[in-house]
Amino acid sequence: GCTKLYRISIPNSELIFIGGYAFADCTKLRLTEVSFSKVTYIGSYAFQNCSNLINISIPQNVTTIAKGTFRNCSSLESVTIPQSVTFIGANAFDGCSRLSDLEIPQKVDSIADFAFASCSGLQKINTMIVAMIVMLLLRRKPIDLLRGVKTVSFLMA
């Protein structure tokens, strides 16, 4: 990874694809001056171990949060997941220990194992997806998805 990279500046970006591991291990990276508005795909582990990321807004056209996308982004406090997202991959936010609140959009129909593992600060999940949460809570195999979450709010449409 680019351990000294702290800023990316791509004004008026036409960027539509961020490949797997693209910014993995860029421990000083802060995404403050990049427009990802046209991005439709973010690859697996694209931002893994980016320990200086604090806030991230996933672009409106993204439908999948891939496996390990934000894994071990230990400073990540806030994530905006757009309504377009339907799938959250395994370990997508694993190790994001400062993430405290999360709103899961209504269109999300699948969350893979350990998507929020080791999110020790995660205290509240807002969701309209009652069936999905019930299914996750009733799984028979060990899952760390909701361990430590103090509140799950079911929002009414």
C-alpha cells in the first residue's frame, strides 16, 4: 500500500470503477477531495486498513459493498449507504471499531457473514428490513454480525 498517500484529488472525476485493493493499506488516506459520484463499483478490500478514513459516502450508483471493502478502517465513524445498495459483503466493515450508528437501506436484501465483526463501537442499527435481521439473529452457525449492538430500530415505511 501507499503508506504516505494522504490525499487524492480528482476534480470532476469520470471515475466509474475502483478495483480490488486499489487503496488497501494506505494508512494516511483521507478521502476529502475526491468525487466518487459516478462510481458504480468498488472492488473487494479497496480501502482495507485505511486507518485514517473518518467519514465515507458510498456513491449513489453502487449496488454492492464488496467483501472487506472497509475492513480495519479503525477511525471510520460514519458511513452513508445509498438506497441503491442491495448487498453487503463478508467482512465489509469488519474492524471498524469507531463506527457507532448505521442505517441500512430498505433495498439491502443480503448481508454476508461477519460484515460488521469487531465493530465494538456499533451501538445502533436502523433498518426497515425486519425479515433480514430476524434471519440473521436466528442463524445456527456462529456469526458476529450484531454482537455488541445495543439497539436495532425497525423503521416503518
